[in-house]
Amino acid sequence: MTYQRVPLEVVAIFTKEGTFTPKKVIFNDEEFDIIRVKSVRKYCPPGVGCFAPTEYTVIIDSHE
């Protein structure tokens, strides 16, 4: 299965300790609640310049 990366708006909570927890994504003016963060990893796709690259895999309505 091949996934296509799509830029999204993200609603998140930042703590004073510097942690980041995504809560919602916004796509085509529609909000989707993040049910669970499945994984977090340092990752920068080939051919893309990244600053502090972090990839979050999340569950939204039982979909990864």
C-alpha cells in the first residue's frame, strides 16, 4: 500500500515541558478528532528538506 503525503492543519496541545500532542486535523475545512497517537518517530521523506522532522501516526475514526 502506498500513502500520499498531504499537508494538513493540526490542532495540538503544547506543554511547558515542550511536549506536543496532536488533537485534531483539519482537511478541506473539515475537522477530524484524533482518537489515539499510534506512533511517533523521527523521519524526513527523501527529497524533502526537514527541520526537526517528526512523523505522527494517528487513529481517526478507527482509520490509521
